[in-house]
Amino acid sequence: MEEKYWSGAVSAWVELMSKAMAIAKDKKSDGILKNMKTLVFAAVVLWISSLAMQQSDGPLQCVIIQDKQGLTVPFNPPSFLTSNIKTQCQVYGSGHGMLRCGTSDVYVRAECVCSFYNVYEAKYHNFSSCPQGEKSDDVTKLKCPDCLKYSMNRNGPCINGGNLICNGNEVAPNIKCRCPLNYKGMFCEEKIENVTRICDRISSTNGLTRCDSTRMECVTFSRNRRYAYKCQETDASQERRGLPLCVDTEDTTQLPVRAPIYPTTMNPTEPDHSLTSSADIIVSTYVLTYISLSL
């Protein structure tokens, strides 16, 4: 893109010099001073034109702001919920208020049965706090009212301030947690944060997908998809550094100076007459050049 711009600028300069020399031959009576003024004016016109061309290329960098999701557990759980040693959850003999493991004399603490860690491990790793072969505490088969009863703070596996909702006798994998603001997920374990990502202008989008996740390298576009920007993979928010939003990098008050790089259906936008487009600047420079060379 830059090579095409400089090639056009050099060609324009050569053309202006040729016209200036022709004027000098045809109008010698006007003197050297007038020809010098023409050359200076032509240089100014070329400089203004270059600024307009640079403006039409869009910025080299911009930012996008996305939602970040991550597994978060803001409380310090008891060791029997995080330990791989099952015996910390087991009680032999008396089982008042506890869940019995089959027909054995082993009971499991209520806090261990349907709390977050045990449900998470049972759902994804087939974990059980009962001895091998005794599956009474298999939370993937427990009904919601039982999950409510045999859990920490009687709130099931919901964390981060979420509340267990029992609509009936649904089993644990189908239970619902009502999550507070900025949290989501089956157990309210996903926290949503705004993450700012810096993106660089590119000419090819090969191999890149749209920016639907903060955990992958991706591509985003300006409002009318004339410019593409590659955003690096990141989980952490970056400094914005005063950069514009990628969707705001395009002047929508003008028709494209160049053909769009990325064809798409363009929706009409209302012009903002308070702004001067780069296309208007370029046309004006050509008119001024013609007038000056005709003097």
C-alpha cells in the first residue's frame, strides 16, 4: 500500500515539474519569480495531497474491547474439597446429616457431596468421594433437592454469589445457578471482564478468524470492512495508548478513495458535514494546481 502511494507521489511530482518547465518556456516575460512561485505552490499542493492519502489509509494500529471469561473461585475452600485424598470427606460409623456410600458403613460429609469442586470433578473426571465401587454420592445422578441438601452452605455447587434453582427433580448436570452481574456459566464460575487488545493493520487475513474470544489470534475490521487488523492472542488487558477503536478508524462521510480490500455489503451511513473527507482534500488540491499552472 505504501509503495503504491510513493510511486503515485513521485509520478505526480514529475508531472508538475514538466508543466512548470513548459510554463517557463511559454511565459518567459513573466520572469523567473513567477515560475518559482509555481514550483513552490506545486510542492505545497503535493504535500497536502500526501497528507490526504495517508489519512485515507487508516491508522496502523487500533484497539478492540472484548469480554474476558475465566474460571474464578474467590473463596478459600476447605481442604477436603480440593484434596485428592478421599478419606478427608469420609466418616465411618455414624452418618447423621451425611450421605451414605451404598450399603457400606462409610458416610460422606454433606459439604463434600454437591459442592463446586466435587461436582466439577465428578462431571469432568468421574470423581467420587466414596470408596471405589460405592457410588451413592455420584453427583451426576443426584436430584436437585438432594444436591441442595448435601452441599456447602446448602447452595449446591453455585459459587461467586450464585444461587441454586431447583425447578423439579432434575439431576445435577442439569441444575441451574442464578448468577450475579458479571458472572456466568453452569456454576457462575466464569467472570466477565472488559479486555482491551491492540491490533495492527494487515493486508491479508489468511488463517485468521473473527475476534470472538480473547484467547486467540484473530482479525477484526473497520466499520465498512475497508481495513483489516490483526489482534494478538492475550488474556490480559493492554494499555489503550490513545488509539481509536478499530470500528471507528474509517471516515464514513466519504466514498472510498480506493476500492475496498475486503468486499462486503456496505450499509449507507448518514454524512457528518462537520468533517472534511480526504477525497475532498485531494479534489481541492487538483483544482488549486490547475489554477496555479494557468496563471
